Amino acid sequence: MNLYSILVPQYRSFMKKCCVGFLILLFLCMTASAQNKPKYSYRFGAQVAFGLSKITNNTVGIGGLAGAESRFSKTFAAEAEASYIYFTGDKVNYEAARNRAFALPLLVGIKAYLSSQAYVSMRGGVNWFVMNDMPSSAFRPAYGVAAGINLPKNFNRVNVQAGWTGFSYNKTQRGYASLAASIIIN
């Protein structure tokens, strides 16, 4: 058995996989570049937060969001989003039934459209928050990731987005997942 008979079949298999991957990537790029979208768009809506990690004893949150995006190519857009989450599902009884935990992140990021309507987004920014065991509110750097879909015009341009926002407090990484529904205004 020589080296040629060992390497050539593996090389051909690798090249076939590369060609298939290239064709899939080419199809996605052509699909994304075929979209005709306005340069600026805005969205306003409501969201629910869940899956909270290390944010006192809160288990769920509700709130709203507002966002804007500006396309700088047919596949990529810059975005800014502000949201408010009030953590309602506290399992601990506080004095005078006072639950005051909230988070207000302001995030900016880059959106990559995988198709004409589906996208993923990487974000960074600042979070203003308070948890029930804190004497006062605090600002900390925040980060996140989101994925969503912009439904077509026959659904009145609705955006559905799932995301995760994280921040650090007292040397502990904390975060929450959110599910949002928004109306898109062009």
C-alpha cells in the first residue's frame, strides 16, 4: 500500500464536502442579497424574560423593548436596542411585599441576515439594574446574543426574537433569556 492510495480517497471526500458546503453558502448569500429592504427600520414590542441565572430569587420577568437598525449591506445591519424587564416572579416574601428587581439594558450590535427574514445578532452595551438584595441600582457592562425572524408584510411586519442578555455583579455572571414580539415600523 502506497501513500497515494491512502491520501487520494480522503482528499476526494474532503473536496466533495467542501464543494457541497460552498454551494450551500452560495445559495444563502444569493438569498440574502435578493432581499429588498429599507435602510432604516424600527421596532416596538413586549417581552417575557425567563431562565434567569443568579438574579436573586426571581423566576420570570415582563417588560418592553424598542429598537432600531440601519442596514449597511444586504446581509448586515447595525442595531441598537433598549429594553426594560421587571422581575415579577419572586419566590421570597419581602418586607411590605416590595419587589423592586429590574434590568434596563441598552445594547448595540451587528445583525447578520441568514435569509431575507431570519437573523442572528451579537450585542454589547451597558445594563442598569437593581436586585432585591442591593441597596441601590448599578451600571455594569452587558453582552448578549439574539436570533429572530421578521414575518412578511401579510402578517403586518411582526418581529419575533429570542435572546440572552448577561452581565456581571459581585464577581458572579448573571443573565436571562427573553422572548419578544414587536411591530416593525419602516
